[in-house]
Amino acid sequence: MELREKLESLGEMLPAMPLAAFFVAWFLAPFVLLLFISLFDTPEFQSIGIRQYVKFATDGFSVGVLWDTLVLGFAVTAACLVLAYPLAILYVEGGAHRRTLILFLIMLPMLTSAVVRTFAWIVILGREGIVNNAMLALGLWSAPGRLLYSWGGLIVALGQIQLPLMALPVINSLLKVDPHLMDAAEGLGAGRWRRLWTVIVPLTLPGAVAGALLVFAASTTAFITQSLVGGGRIVLMPLDIYQQAVGVQDWPFAAALSIIFTLSIVAITYLVNSVARKRMRGVDAA
Amino acid sequence: MPLRAFRGKSLPPTRSGVDTGFPKGNATNIGSGALCAHGPSGFIINPLGKRSRLGDLTYAGAIWGIAGFAMVLLLAPTVVVLITSFTGEQTLKFPPPTWSLRWYAELLQSGELIDATWTSLKIAFWATLICGVLGTAAALGIARSRSTVARLLDSLFMSPMVLPAMAFGLALLMVFSLLSVRLSIWTLTVGHIVICTPFVIRMVSAAVQQLDVALHDCSLSLGASRFYTLRRITLPLISRGIFAGCFVAFLTSFDHVPVSLFLSDARTEVLPIKLWQILEASLDVRVAAVSGVIVIVTLVGLIVAERLFGRGVGVAERR
């Protein structure tokens, strides 16, 4: 009986098989090959070993690049969380007009390409850009600040580019929060701040976690924005991988970097998910 | 607000009468004596209540302040790009000292940009078509199932969204190089299909999960074949989800960089990479014009899609 049920459920999944086969061939297999190639000791593919990984740990440069990349991911995610919640709260509390406006504003950047948005940030943050000109005109700054090619500029630009990825899941899970809970909290004397921390945040955690993982993944791998807004001065994992693979043609090392990068992201995703799951008991999954 | 009355119950009657919005008639009737006796105390507000009111003010300020900043942040780049694209100058000075359409006219002369746009459109079309078909079928197969295999497949199909696309692009380049496949728009399409699949899976799955199973069962029990049921019942009901998924998949492919970075060569340059190269070399104003075209075309596309397929196309709601 059990076997028959299993077979039946497998039968229902039959339509998923073509895509599954496609993914095995063109998604899983490439990663396996990547792992395999990372185990060659030299760019000429001669001997097998873990030299590339030793090189990563000991060359005094690569570990810092990985660390910077992950810190950037955290910073952008934090910025997006801070910006997304007020937007979501205003969206949910608002009437039809305000909702349409906020949704339009959130969708707008999603509809324009990331290269375009990066380009916009160059115009805004550049030496003769809007911010610098405004600050100089107002007399607040005596000389143009270095906004482009700086960490601050990179975090703002990436935060803006990824904000929709955070705002939409947070709005979705805030819409699911029973408004009676807010009334009850208010009736019991909780002020608005307390309601935010004890009702809204815990109950929207699934949406925030989903958004955070997307933003984190997207900002750590955003090659174009990183290289244009960060400039050559800030080297992050994607640029490092690209230079090793295409510039230096050291495929084994590029592969090792990719594997380490991928595993770091997977580990962080897993960690965040499992911590969040413990705190989310009793909250509807998003 | 009336619920606040509950807090008052544990307090002395005089206070409870004062700081709550208790139904007025009642309060004065019941505690009229007490209230009158303490006449001026009608203005004394519970200190706790006062602090929370101050808190409420800072809260409103913070929420509106941050949200306002976020809205400006969301809108600014698009507006800046659109305005800059109409400059008459060689530089990206903002606001533009003079206005003209010269950069749009220049676009028509830029063969390389037009070629790159065609390549990107072709790849986006094929990637969307193939992952639309495969993804819809897959979502129909796994969206309702609670079995472990289905959950695993779902995670597999969603993982390109979280794993670094740079690593995947390099890996795919290695596969093609090992198989000695020449890079072409088809190798690029393969990569883009993987990258776009999560969007189709997510939106079609959401539509399938909202589907009323009874309709499907009715159709079967009334003698319709499985294929007929699929064609006449299921697909029309989830068509919005499919459309929304394909819409986002198309935009994603058109805009995607990391995989294309490794898989495109001189013959198959895609638009975002071409733009990136132009920007790396010099801050060419043509990029602003291309950006302007992209913004306008997507906006028009969205409006047309809304008119054709109804409110929101579910793009936002289902993400």
C-alpha cells in the first residue's frame, strides 16, 4: 500500500522530470565539474590536490576579499531591512491610492535594468554628481567628497537596487498579520514602538528572512554594480573570480574561489534559516 | 482606542474615568461624584500614557521619515537617468545645461548597441519560452505535493536565486569548454534558462496552490480526459501566474550579467555587458539614452500587460 502511494506521488511529479533532467545536466553537473577542477594543483591541470584551497587560506589576500564580500552583503541586507519595514507599514496601513503609489515605486526599479540603475548612481554620486554639487552649493562641504568608489556609496547603491527584493516579501507577510492582534496589543497598553517590536517584527519574520536571503545573495554577486560603483579599489569575490578565470586564466584557482564563495553563501543561508525557524514556531510560513 | 479602557480598570476610579475614552455618558453617570470632586484632575493624564504618546509621535516620525527617504531612493535613479538622457552636452552634468534628443538619435547610428539589443532579446525570448514551458509543467507536478522528493526538487529549482551566479557562470563555461561546444546564443540561453526558472516556478506554484482542486476533480468526473482538463480548466486558471512568471523571467534574462559575463564572446555580446564595457571605458551619454529607452519600453509593456491581463498581473502579489 505504502509503495503504491509512493509510486502514485511519483507519477504526479512526472511533469517536473524534464526540468529536473535539465537542471541535473546544466546546473548540478557544472557545479560538480567546478569542484573537480578546483582540485587541480596547477593551471595546466597536472596533479591533483588541495593546493588551491591552501593558496586561498594563506595568500593573505583572498580571505580578506571573501570577508569584505560577506560584510558588504550583511550591510546591504541591514540597510534594506531598515528601509523596507516603514515602507511595508505605510503600505498596509494605507488606502488604495497610497498602496498603488508605494507598489509602483517598488516595482519601478525592478523594471529598469540593474546596469541602468548602477549608471544612475554614477551620475548621482560622481565627482560632479548631484550629491556633491548640492553639498557644495549649500556650502556644507568645501570640496567634493569621494562618494563613488567608496564603501558607503556601494552600500547605498546596492541597497537601492535590491530594496524591492526585501520590500515585497515583507509587505506580503505583513498583510497576513491579523489586525486584531494589533488592536489587542494597543488595548493592553502597548505603544506603537512596542507593537512594532513585539507584534509586527516577530510575525513578519518569515518575510524578512526570505527577503534578507535574496538581498544577501544578490548583493554579494552583483558584479556590475560592485565593479562600477566600487571601482577597481574595492575587490570583491565576483571580480576576483572573474579576474582569475578570464584575466589570469587560472581556472583551478577561480574554481576554488567559486566553490568557497558558494559554500559560504549556502552556509549562511542555512544558518539564518535554522535560527529563524526556531524563532518562527507558530508563525505561518511565508 | 476604546479598548484602552481596560488598562484603567486596575487603577483608582478617578483616574480610570479620566484617561480613557470610556463611553462618556456612562462614565459621568457612574463616577460623576468622584469626577466632579477631582475636577481639575480631568487634565491629568496617566504619566505612562503620556510617555507612550510621545513614543507614538517619534514612531510616526521615524516611519514616515524612513519611508519617505526610501521612496525618494526608489524613484531617484530612474528619474535622474531619464532627465540625463535628454542632455545636449557631452557630459553627465546634472541637471543638463541644454536639452536635446541627440543621444537618442545617436543610438540609431550605433550598430553595436543595436546588435547587442537583438542578441539580448533573442536570448530572453528563447530562455523565457523554454523555462516557461518546463517550469509550468514542473510547478504543476510539485506545487501541491508534500513528499520529500517534491520538496527537494522545489529547492533545486529555486536554488539559482540564492547561489552565486558568478560561480554558476564559470562552471557552465567549464562544461562547454570540456564538451568543446562553441559559445553561441544557445549556450547563453542554457545559462539563462537556469537563472530564470526560479521566477516561473515561484509564481506558477503560487497560482497552482490557489487553484480549487474541486474544479479539476469535477472536470475529470464529468468525463473529461486529463489532457482536456489541463487545457480547458487548469491552464486557464493559472494563466496569470504563468504570464507573471514569464514577464519577470524575460526581464531577468534581459538584464542578467554574471552568467553572460563568462558565456558571451565578441559575436554574442549581450546588451547589459555591452553597456558595462562602454561605462568602463568612458561615461558615454549614450548609456543614458539606452536606459531611457529601456525604462520607457518596460513601462509601456507593463501598462499594456495590465490592460490585457488585468490588475497587477500578480507580479507583485505573488513574489
